[in-house]
Amino acid sequence: MATANDFSFSGLNIPRNTGNRVGSNVTLLNVDQIPGLNTLGISLARIDYAPNGGLNPPHTHPRATEILVVVEGTLYVGFVTSNPDNRFISKVLYPGDVFVFPFGLIHFQLNIAKTPAVVFAGLSSQNPGTITIANAVFGSDPLINPDVLAKAFHLDIKIVNYLQKLFGGNSE
Amino acid sequence: MATANDFSFSGLNIPRNTGNRVGSNVTLLNVDQIPGLNTLGISLARIDYAPNGGLNPPHTHPRATEILVVVEGTLYVGFVTSNPDNRFISKVLYPGDVFVFPFGLIHFQLNIAKTPAVVFAGLSSQNPGTITIANAVFGSDPLINPDVLAKAFHLDIKIVNYLQKLFGGNSE
Amino acid sequence: MATANDFSFSGLNIPRNTGNRVGSNVTLLNVDQIPGLNTLGISLARIDYAPNGGLNPPHTHPRATEILVVVEGTLYVGFVTSNPDNRFISKVLYPGDVFVFPFGLIHFQLNIAKTPAVVFAGLSSQNPGTITIANAVFGSDPLINPDVLAKAFHLDIKIVNYLQKLFGGNSE
Amino acid sequence: MATANDFSFSGLNIPRNTGNRVGSNVTLLNVDQIPGLNTLGISLARIDYAPNGGLNPPHTHPRATEILVVVEGTLYVGFVTSNPDNRFISKVLYPGDVFVFPFGLIHFQLNIAKTPAVVFAGLSSQNPGTITIANAVFGSDPLINPDVLAKAFHLDIKIVNYLQKLFGGNSE
Amino acid sequence: MATANDFSFSGLNIPRNTGNRVGSNVTLLNVDQIPGLNTLGISLARIDYAPNGGLNPPHTHPRATEILVVVEGTLYVGFVTSNPDNRFISKVLYPGDVFVFPFGLIHFQLNIAKTPAVVFAGLSSQNPGTITIANAVFGSDPLINPDVLAKAFHLDIKIVNYLQKLFGGNSE
Amino acid sequence: MATANDFSFSGLNIPRNTGNRVGSNVTLLNVDQIPGLNTLGISLARIDYAPNGGLNPPHTHPRATEILVVVEGTLYVGFVTSNPDNRFISKVLYPGDVFVFPFGLIHFQLNIAKTPAVVFAGLSSQNPGTITIANAVFGSDPLINPDVLAKAFHLDIKIVNYLQKLFGGNSE
């Protein structure tokens, strides 16, 4: 029998550690954390950004749109539309600003202030999924054949090898 | 051609006026406020609660689940399941607590502290709709035949008349 | 292996007992009664109304639209739209009249004739759910804090206590 | 602005004329008859059957499941499952019996009593569509090449020609 | 843990045996053949047609639209719209031609050349289902009462008996 | 009034020009090319690959799963799952092999033979969209701030500038 615990979660007020390479930390509450979300089509996230460049790097949610509100900080955010236009829609956000990242599009947020930033975000799925582009492309397990990536990204094979060493075995 | 303005909104950091009868104020950003949400299946709200009993009164969203996070304050929240059980699932929430109100169920939030409260909430539709029970039942335009309400709620007809006078012509 | 029994049900021609407080009786055939309905997105109901005021009291279906046809009797029916308009759309129905209650909205039917009434209704879900407003609000298990209801419905606390005694422990 | 007329229809109590070749008459109320059904995912039908063999001939609804209740009469009904089993699930129905015809499957109803029969049916779409097999196959406009039908149904070409003459130019 | 085998299938380049009564052979890869398709909403088919009249006889997919491309051969294809129009939309297709058969409608393909024909087709469901009209109508298990079919198709009962003998017990 | 032209397209048998930087060419037939696909949930593509390394570079479809069949050639294909695993599921495909790229995941195909390759693919949307990762990330219009990309991909800013010059203003 369902209880309040199946529909709740605590501690989203506590700043997360952003002492990692990109300087950001996503706390996503999906159906794995809140079982009562099953079939209900929504989830919630807190994202923390380190001062001076904390970045939630370019990523997509394969099964969700995201809408966020800035609680604290100054963020440069944007998304890129599909082929053939690849239009980049961006904005600098301040506390109280809201922004939408449409279903499946590549998007990111960058902290451009000298203080930490925090947002809350709703996502339109109980299991939105996240694909961090750099990690999926250069850090998959096993690695993608480096020739594919060198050709796709027009990069020297040595740079691809370097990136695969960096991102590989590390789904950060 | 779509621009960043179609996907954004500002000012959700500003406390709303809660000087009304119930002592709460919902600022919902749906597809009417953010046209870029069209077909994307999500919206976002800020809710302010007055100290000492600010109440977001019992209501439903006919087309959405809601998930909220408490930014500030102490809230007694809950929802009631469908017939025949009508189970009341409730909890007292503190800053950082998250709670889910499943699709279509009656729910409310009450500020039980001496200070204001604020939450942010995601809703799983670009047009969730809100039905405030008291207003829909006793304050519709035109009014429902009072005999229906007297019988349904087992209330004296005078009390129904009083409530219809109070809620009628006023969708507060 | 599925058989005809998984897709059928008998006895919907038999008048139901309407000798209860509200004077109505809903016989809903959903996926629990007809297992073959699983995933098929529809269910069927018969509703009986006592003469002289039999009432199917204000309620919502959290997961369905309802369309009914009057087989016998005279019914005053209606639904209320969402905030902020709370428009009440109503009509008196006679045998052969059809009426639609849109997804998730509060609606009711009242027998205004001196003879019994009967309708058949289709609902757009194999598990539509029903939330009887009075029972969910005043008769939940456990009860909602009466201060919430007194404030929400602008009722004296004594009346709330009386209603909770009346509806509580009785999900009729 | 929507009114009650957008959500209602009258006259479904009046027996329909069944003096046609198959001896049945379907009165479907979909979004064309009741504009308020738009996007709401349901419609309603009355079907009349002549005594002694009135037949609602084999047909499918490309966008809906159907659930019916017998108001009057005795009906032999059934549907056929998909390849490779083509199982025929059938039953004789009496007043008060309910039967489900799953999404997209071929089904029919035959009046096997000496008196008229009537059913009401819910369909899980505001625009379910109906494909009467004999009419679509042998009476399309223009006609299908008769060689296709002779081969598909293993019929002599003369019989196909006869059927096309009979059903063609007549979507009965 | 999922592997590439869960998402793949081999051998769709091999011509299928079309030495059957209708002279065609459908190889459908749905979620039963490729388990990774679960919930993903698509499947793929190869269809082979014998020279001089190989026919994929009139059928529907209760849960899918189909889009095909001709790899080899010349096909006369078409579908019939719903009641009341029953419009027959048809075309002769050559290699490289693409054609759409909308959700749930009756359609067929006939090889009108002296050489074999082959198509590949996408279907908009991981489990589209197929209802071959002749087999479902005349070859169900058990058989439909022949009186129903005689009346529905305006056929002499002897012809119905003959067809039921032919198609029955044989879901070809 | 709809005609066969609204449901068809010609010329998908003609090899496309693969003389571009990546050595591949996607011909997607969606609702823009075939208006009859509207609301029907499917589309079809032909993809040509140049010999010796023709690459359909890493991309996603924000609104579709893809299933392809190899008509000619030898392809090394794969997709990467979501965080945190980023598992790379890959396979070498020969003529007649089929492979599924699940909804929204990054995937690619590489021609590893000395001859051209061709596939046909079904996609589970009438408007699947395509996001070519390199073009969206490094070639958007306007360009993303290079600091974001340098940090996200751990690349020297000069390499980012070089890539943006290469991909920018050119949605290839």
C-alpha cells in the first residue's frame, strides 16, 4: 500500500559538490528515486553550478522537455534546433528567469558569475534520460572506433585518442 | 521565426501578494505565457503562501501531475486517492522537500509556519488547467442549483446559499 | 487463452438499488470486471437514479471523458469548466438525449422527475477512476485537518466536524 | 463561447429504420455531430437491428475499441483476432449483456430473435471511423481490379463482377 | 544486459518462397523477432511477390500505418478509405517508388510484371498485427456462422460453404 | 480531396551523390515530402554511403526510433546508451541485416567496404527531425560561445575555433 514516502524526497535544499571537471552537479529525481512517479510523466531536478564557469555541458534528454527556473546566479543557456537550420537560441538568465529546452534538443547552461548558481527544473517524463554529448561520443564503453570520430568531427586522430583517454572509463 | 523570448519568462523570483482570502498565490507559466511550450508537455509554477495558514486550497489539475520542491517555509500537503478508498496521503514538508500530486487527484498545501513559504512546481502538461473545488462547486457562473449541493454535501440549504453568495461572481 | 468471457459481462439490465443517501447507484464495468479491456481505452457504466431527486453527486474522472445517453427519466446535468471562468454548462435531459462531460471536469446528474431514471455511459479509459468530491474532501481516510477545509470552504469548524463525522469512515 | 449544445444531442431514443439490405442502422455520434467531443477520445452509437436476421455486417473501426450493451433483443456477436490464429470469439447476448470489440478487429452483430434489437455502444475515439468489409472490398469508388479480388477471395471472376455491381456505387 | 543481438536480425536479403496460393510472402520483424523494439513504436517487413500476379491480399494492420519502397518489380497497390466514401486510392509502382497505407485501412499489393517483386516496409508499431480479410472472414477458427457471411457479402450459402472449406483450418 | 500523389513519392532507387565531406547522403521522406503522412507516425529514408569510409556521422532523431535494412554494402553501425553507462552497442552489418537505433540515442553508420553501400530505414514519426552532433555543436547559427565547447569537450580553444570555422555557416 502506497505511503507518503513513495511520493516524496528530502534534501534538495542542500548545495551539491561542484568540484568536478565541468563544475556542475545534476540531482535528478526520477521514478528510481520517487517510485510514485511511475506512469505519471514528470520528474524534477536541482542543478548546482560552480562559480566562474561551472558548466552543465551540452546534452539531450531523449524522452523529455525541460523547463527551469534560476534560483540563484547568472547563467548563459541555450539550445540548438534540428537540421538543416541548427539555430542556436540562447539567453543570459538571472534569478527568477525561466527557460524551456524543447524535447530532445542539445542544450547547456554555463555559470558566468563569480558566485555559485542553482536552478530547479521540471522534465516531462518520469524517466527522461540524459545523454551528455562529450561522454557519449568520446567516452562510451567500449569506445567508438576513433576513425569514425576523427571523420565526423574533423579532428586529428591523435586528438580523438586523447579525448577518448580523457572521457573513457569515466561516465562522470 | 522563434526567438529566445518564445521560450523564456522573467520575474519568478519576486514574491507574490498573498493578501487574499486563502492567503496564497499561484503563478503558472503555461503555453499562454510561454508560447514555445506548445506541444511540449510541461509547465512551471511558483506558489507563495502567507504566514500562519496561507492555503492553496483543495484543487485538481485535469490534465497534469504536479511535482513541487519547497524553497522556503513549512507546508502541510496532501492528496486524496479515488473511490472507494479515498486515502489521504499527507506529509509536512520543509525546505528542500519534494512531493508528487498524481494526475487528476484533489490536493492542497497549507503553510503551518509563522513565516512565508514558497515552492516551485513542474506540471506534466503545457496546459494543465486548475479546478479549485470550492470555487467550481459553490462559485460557478451561473450557480449550480443549490438543492444539488445541499444534498451532495449534506448541508443546510441556507449554508449553501451563503457559500454561493460568498464564492459566486468571484473566481478568486 | 482468451475466451468470450474475458470480453463480456451480464446483468446490466437489472435496476440497481438506489436506497442510499444520495439516491443513485453507479455500476462501472472497467478492466477489473472485464479483463479483456486491458490497454483498450474504454469502459462502460449504468447509472440508476431514485425518483424525486436521486443524485449522482459532483465528481470527476481523473483519467476519462464521459458520454451518456438517457434511457429513462428526466435528468438535470452539468459540468463546471476550469479556473478562472468556472462556467457551469447544464441541460435538462430526456430519454434519448446524449451529453458529454469533458476529461477531468466536475459534473453531476440529478433526477428531477417522479419516476426512476437510468443512463448508459461510455468512459474513455479502461480504468477511469472516480473522485466523489464530498467524500474525497470530507470523508478521506484519514481525515484532512479540519482547519484546511474550514478555510478552503469558508465553513465554521463545527460544520466541518459534522461533515467529517458524516462522510468519514464511509466511502459510499 | 461553448454552450450546452456543443456537448449534447437529442433523439437517440427513436428507433431507426432498418428496412435496408442488411437490416441494421448505426447512428454514430462523433465529433461531427457533437463538436465538444474534439480531442476528448470518445463517441457513442445507437444500433438498431431488424427482427429475424438484422445484421451489422463485418466491419472494423480503424481508430477505436467498441463496448456495447444490449438494451433489447438477442444478438449473436463476435470478432476475429489477427493472423496467424484468426480466432473467432463469439457469444449470444441478451438484454443487459455487455461485449467488447478490441481496437481494429473485424466484428459483427446479428439479431437472432423475432423482435427488433437495440444496443448502445461507446467507442474510444471522437472519430473512430468505420470500414464495412464488403463495401470497402467490393464497393469502393472506383472499383478494385476484379482480378485482385478473385484471387484474394478465391472467387470466380463472374461472382466478383456480380458483387461489384451489387456493392458498387452504393456505400449503403 | 542488452547486446547488439537484441537490436538486430539477419537474412532479409534472401528471397522468400512465394509458391503458395496467393503468391506472396511477408517477413515481418516485430518485437517477437527483435526484442529491443519493445516500446519503440516501429517494425520492418520484407515482402516477396511471385511473377505474374503474386498478391499480398487485402488486409489491415490494426495498430499501424505502413510505408513501403519498391526494390524490384512492378506493383499495383491501393487502399480504401472509411465509410461512407470508400474511396479507392491506387497507383502502379516501379522500383524506387514509395507508398503509404494509412493506419487501419484495407490495402493490397499485386505484382503485375513477369518478374518477381520485392519491397521493404516500415510499420508504425512494434506489434502492428495483420488481419488478412479473406482469412479472418472465411477462415476463422471456429468458423463464423455462414448465414452471417452470406448476408453480409450477398453470396449464395453454397459459395460461403465452399470458401469456408477453402480458408478454414488454414491461416495460410 | 486526397489523391494517390499525396501518399507517394518516386525516385528512391536512384543513387544519391556522396561526394561530400563525410561521404554519405540521407534522403528522408517525411510529411513535408509526402503530405498524406500527416498524423500517421512514420517516415522512410534512403541512405547512400561512399566506398571506403562513407559515414553517416553521429546524430540523434529527437522524435523517432529508426530501423534500417542493408540493401548493399558493409556497414559498421552503433548507438550509445544514456548516462551513466554510455554503453556502445555496435555491429558490422551485411546485406539483409537489420538494426534498430532506439528513440533519441546517438548513432552512426560507417561504410567499411570498398564499394558503395545503401540502406532503407523506417522512422517512427512523420517528422522525426535529425540532429547531427558535430554540426549542432560546432556549426550552429549563431555559434555557441567557444569557451563552452572548449570546456565541455576538453579541447584547446584554438581547435574549437578551427572546428567552428569548419562547421559554421554550413549545415551540410
